Amino acid sequence: MTQRTATAINSINDIDSSDWNQCANPEQMEYNPFLDHRFIKALEDSGSANSNTGWQPFHTIMRDKGRVVGVVPAYLKSHSQGEYVFDGAWADAWYRAGGEYYPKLQISIPFTPATGRRLLVATPLDNTQSIQEVEAQLLSATLQIAQKIQVSSLHITFMPKNQWENAGKLGLLKRVDTQFHWTNANYDSFEDFLRALSSKKRKNIRRERRGALENNIEIEWITGSDLTESHWDAFYQFYVDTGNRKWGTPYLTRAFFSMLSETMPDETLLIMCKREGKYIAGAINFIGSNTLFGRNWGCIEDHRFLHFETCYYQAIDFAIQHGINRVEAGAQGGHKIARGYMPQQTYSAHWIRNSEFRDAIKNYLNSEESFVQQDIDWIEKHTPFRKDLDLTNYHKKLD
């Protein structure tokens, strides 16, 4: 077997962007903007994700004869904020038992509840090993690092199902949760999508879309070179307002958005709402090769249905017009079901240093998974779509 070495780095700037990206987004795989060196660099260089905010970069880099063959985006965490897979109760229980839960090692993209590969392997491989085998080596190396620095635990969140299953084979605890995603069944237009819904849901969405714009509100799609600092000034005001109301302190700095505009304009979409010549609300999205990822929303004026229009319906409309297969509209949100977003399991894996604590969490996760599956089963029996419609064969307009 080829001898590989693994080390940890304390900044994304400690690895060349081409070395990182050949692992994060190989040409033959679906492009994920959150794994891009430019996105992570913007998070770290802007001061959004660093030791001061409780996100100390601690990325694993695996080399084979000097060549980078694998990377893992990881952070030493001093809290459990900005992760969207909630383990605060675990931390409290461990603290009450006299232990220290923090620091922990978090394998994820900060503040980003979007599924993506977490064990990133450069392809094509130059030997007879499979990608799965190299991913296992990469995870084992990261676990060794976690043991060496004596963290309480290691957590891999929003990982793809195949990596989740393989992590379970290596002894990590497996956890599931639910998000709501919209799938493009080869629709020709938004109206074409509406015809796939039940009559009641179709009428309700049309009513909401009319109501959202009834106060002379106009909506713009802004991406690429059309993005300006004025747009970001307005959007950041919305973002801060939402952050202050929901979780106290906004995670992302103003500089982060300027860096995105400079380095990733074509992968960034702002959906902005204007009334009487002034921007009053907006949502930021990121464009992958097959997925539109909805992230942050905010407003400075409250208008009925405007959130649904901006975050859900406009995203669907953009996806249809640009031939994008899927819209992921972020974490939680059962209200998305009535708007055509269906449940999708999300996956995380967890290594716990203390064996007794590990067994207690394992029992909890077994019960949790059963409840998650029950919810999904119920939703799938009560979808907003027409009962006579087979979406797998929906490739033409319906009369």
C-alpha cells in the first residue's frame, strides 16, 4: 500500500487553491460552491470563521509523495453554534457529568446546512485503490488527529449518504435529520410546476404570489458582474436584522460578502425586492452545477408572503429557467411542504471519546431516527402534489 502522510493546517491559505479544489470539486463530480477554496477562504479571511468566533480552522491534508490526494474541511469548535445539527443537549449532559465537551472537532462548512462531500479525494487516483478506500484512510487519519489533540468528540455534518454509511462501518455513530428540497421534474415554467400540484395548493400559491407583490414590490435577480457594493450594503442590512432577531449575533461579516462578489460572482445569486426605488428585502443563493442553494434572507419592511416569494418561489423560477435540477432552501421549515418542497434525509456521523457517553448517545440516536422516519413517511402520504401524477415520468406539460 502506498505510504501517505496526513497533517493539519490552521488556515485555508496554507494550501494552494488548485491542490484543494482538485479534491473538493473534481471535474467529473457535481460542483459544490461551498467546498470551493474561494468560499472557505472568504469565510476565514473575512473573520467570519476563525478562533475569535469559535471556528478555528483545523483542516486535514493527506499527501502521497508530496501530492495532495485528500483534504477534510474541519474546525476546532468552542461552542455548537452555526452548525444546524444540534448537540447542545449532549454538551450540557457531559458538563453536568463533570466533563468538558469543548473543544470538539467539526467537519463541515461553517454556517452552511447544505449536503456535500466531506472526505474530499483527488481524482483520478494514480493507483489501484478505490475512492472509498482513500476516503476511509482520510477519515482514519482525521480520527487519529482528533485523538492526538484530545478533543471530546468529532462530528461530520451534512455528509452524503455513501460517506455516512462508510463512516458507520468505521465505528462512528450515525444520525439522521430532515430538510425540504424542491426537485425539477423537467418543468417548462413555474405554471407547469403548479399544474403538478393539487388544485387547493395551486390556488394558494397563486394567491401568495399576488399578495407578495401587491404593494408595488419589484423583484430582481442579480448575479455575476452585476453585483455591486451597493447591493451588498443593502443585503447586509437585511441579514443583520434577521440575525439580531433570530440568534443574537450575525455569523457572517460584511467583508465576507465583498470577498464573494470579487472571487465568486458567477456562483452567487441575490434575489432582491425593491419598493419605491429602495431595496427592502433579499435572499442570497449559491449556484452549483445541479443545485441552487438558498441561504440567508432578511428584510427591513414586513410584507405578507414576501418571504415565501423571495426564498421559495423565485428560487424555483430561477431553477426552471436555468435548467437546475434541485433547490435546497436551507435547514428546517415544515411550511415548505405546501410549496412543493419535499422531505429529504440529511446525514451526520459522530465519534465520541468517552465510551459510556458514546453508548448513551447511541441509544438516543436510535430513537431519534425512528421519529425522523415516521415524520417523512407521514409527509410522503400527504404531499401537495396531485394524486394521479407520477412525477418520475413528468416530462411534458399537463393540460
